Amino acid sequence: MAELYDRYSSVVYAVALRVLGDTGAAEDVLQEVFLQLWRRPGAFDAARGSLGSWLAVITRNRAIDSLRKRRPETDIEDVVLSVAPDLAADAERTRAAEKVRGVMGGMAPAQRSALEMAYWEGMSHSEIANKTGEPLGTVKTRIRTGLIALRKAFQS
Amino acid sequence: MSEHERYAEDLALYALDALQGEDRARVDEHLTTCAACRLELERLRGDTALLALSATGPRPPQRARQRLLDAVAREARVPKMVKASQRRSWWGWLGWAATAAVVIFALSLWQENSALRQNLVSASFRAAQNRRELEELRRIAAPILEPETQRVTLVAAKAPPQPQGKAFYLRSRGSLVFLANNMPPLPPQKAYELWLIPASGAPIPAGVFKPDARGNASVVNPPLPAGAEAKTFAITVENEAGSPAPTTPVLMVGVGE
């Protein structure tokens, strides 16, 4: 467990801190995510992509649940990812993070902000539509095409 | 907007854990029958992982590591010590000795349990890479290898040159693999679009693709409506974002096999 913690804790903590903006709350999510891995090591398996990516997604979901004070919607065993980079090494992660920031920077401001509100603030598409005054369908489309733009950038 | 496109947008919200109530239940139900949408959901979750991994910041404080390791140690349940009798009899001392023996035995079990858990987590992690690659290979190869797979060869409507496409479609799983070669280069902002032509009704979009410098291209498991029956497949040239319906004449069409 100590080995896995040393390898992935910086990813998990960075994601939790980005969502919650509070070091104490981010530490709590960090603790919860690694304890879940300890209690249910079988929850992560081959079909769930790389461990680093899986932990990052689980962490983001738990941090959003904590931010919005709601019960977890998805069980960790149901979180299945297709192949995504592992990015355990700091250098790889820094390069990937720069690439993601580059793709986000290239998006239209309205699309980037819809994706960020949905991802980092856990806002629903209707909440985003209310805030921006845009139609629901437009918000939905922006979120989906934004995610696919990221995928394409890493495929090429 | 087609029903399938609506699911595609809801899937993105689902991947973000942002879909709730009836909308979520509707997608859950659809996912039980649509392999293509399950695969797309996995891809979208992979996309969200990219977003998550872009978060950078300070390392967690050292105390967080110790807190976790302490919690892990506490999780291994050491039996509570049995309260010894207050009477300082010979039998009482024997009770203490027995309790000490039980505690020592429990501690050794705890150490063994910790080591086993550690091995399980590490082994799961090490094996993941190989198993993931195998799973991916199986998933991609399944429509080609299944005996009931419908095989359709597409050739140029006007020859020469001789572009060729092969579609491997497994209707029961909604899986489609399409491989093409000798495809002519495209004008800027244009792409080829593959169409599933049903026995009746309008052509169904089955993926947009651009050939590489050698004219090769592929489409793997595009989102398709569950159970769509394919009479054949066809290709047109469309804007690179794709089109919900063909807007140009058919360039290539299935000839059966």
C-alpha cells in the first residue's frame, strides 16, 4: 500500500485539491480513496484501464460528491475506463497536463467554461444552462464535443 | 437529432457522474442492450481521466501518508483483550498468560493478512497492463472472428483506382469494424463517412474517417442503434464533422460476400 501511495498520491491529491480547494478536505478524500483500494483491491482490474487513470476518475467523483454533499452515485466497481495513459511518472504527467491545457486553451471560451463547470464544479447541464443562459442542448453538445476533442488530441 | 445521438450526449453527462433521476435510469436501461454505447461510455470516462490528470499541484503533506498507514493498520482487527478476573489467583495468572498468547497469535495473523493484501494489490496492478491489452484485442477482434459476423466488401463505384473497404458487423453486439485501403486523398475540411444501410429506412451514420498518407483507414465500433439490421454499407464524402444524412453521391457501396 505504501508503494502504491508513493506512486499515485500526488495525482489523487492534486485532483481532490483542484475540486475542493481546501487542503484538509482534499486529505480526507485522499485517505478515503486509498482506503477503498485497500479494502477492495479487486475493485480495480484489467477492464478498468490504467490504475492511475482509474484512481484519478474515482477521486474526482468522490471529491465532487463531497463538494456537493451528496451520496456517491456510482460504485467504484462500476467505473470502467477504456485505455487511458497511466502517467504515474511526474514528467509524463506534466507533459500530458500541458497538452490538456493546450487543447482546453484552443477551445471556444464558452465550451471550455461549460466543460470546466461540469468537471471541476460538478454542475449539471441544467445548472450550467441556467448560469450561462444557453439552451440545454447546446450545453450538452459542448460538454461531449469538448471531451472528444481531448480524446482526439491524445490519439494523434 | 436521432435517438442514438441523444444517447451520445447523455453518455458524456453519465461519464461525468452528472446524470441523475429518470435520465440516468433511461441510459442505464439502454446500456444493458447496447454494446457500442457501453464502449463509448468507457471511452468518455477515459477522456475524463485525461482532464483529471491535468490537475497539478503540491504533493500531499507527509502526515497524510502516516495517517493512511495508521488507518490501514487499524483496519486489521486485533481481538479485544479479555478482561482478567480481579482475583489474583494462580488461575488468574494462567488467564493472563493465555490472553497474551492469543494476542501474540492475533498479531502474527494480522501481519500475514497485511502481507497478503499488499501482494493482492500489487499483483492486480502488475497484471493490469497485460490483461488490459488482451481485453482490448479481444474486443476489437470479436466481430472479425465470430462465425455469424456479416462480412460486406465495399468497392469503388467508379474504377480505377481501386479503393477497397471491408466492414465486419456483428449485429447482436452492435459491433462494427471497418478497414479500408487505397482511399483517395480528401479535399480540406472533408472526410469519408460510413453508412449502415438498413433494409428499410434512412442510412445510419456509422463513423467518419480520414485515410492516412498511404490511403489506409479504419473505423472501430462507432455508436450505432441497438440491433440495427444492415442490408449493406456505403461511403460518401462529407464535412469532417460528419453529417446525419448523406449529402453527396455514394462513392463506395457494399457488394455482399
